[in-house]
Amino acid sequence: MNQRAIDFVKAFVAGFVSTLVFHQGLLTLFYFAGFVPGAPYDFKAVPPFGIPAVISLAFWGGACGVAIWPFLRHVAGPAYWVRALAISASASG
């Protein structure tokens, strides 16, 4: 496997894992504080394949990691975080 493909696999894994750790972790804190009604780590099956909702969410987190990687791969230091924040803010609506 070439280095470019490996970098995209790493971006997918980073997005997948960060969704499980950070997104669902923060949702857990909000749930226990009573700010949100929906429980984190939802294992209810979702269509069309019947996989757990949390795994589907993590997959899309990985897909987002792959999508933003080309915009972040050549940036370092504070510029990396500014660009990542700008991408996140524009993508979230």
C-alpha cells in the first residue's frame, strides 16, 4: 500500500475513533448532567444495514476525517488549528 493510501486510512481511523471518544464522551457528560435526553453510545439498529447507530455515526466521522485530510495535511502549528476550526465551523452550518 502506498503512503498516500496509508495517510487516508489513518485519517479515517482518527475520525472514527475521535467520534467514539470525544463526540460520544461529551454526549455522555451532557446526558448525565441532564442537558440532553438521548443516551450516548446508542446501539439501536439503523437502516439500511441494521448496524448500531453509534457505529454508523463513527463511520461518518471517519468519512469526515478523510474529507478534511487534504485541506490539513500540509499545515502545521497554529495554522493547522485555525484551518481545522474554520472547516468545522463551515461544515456544521
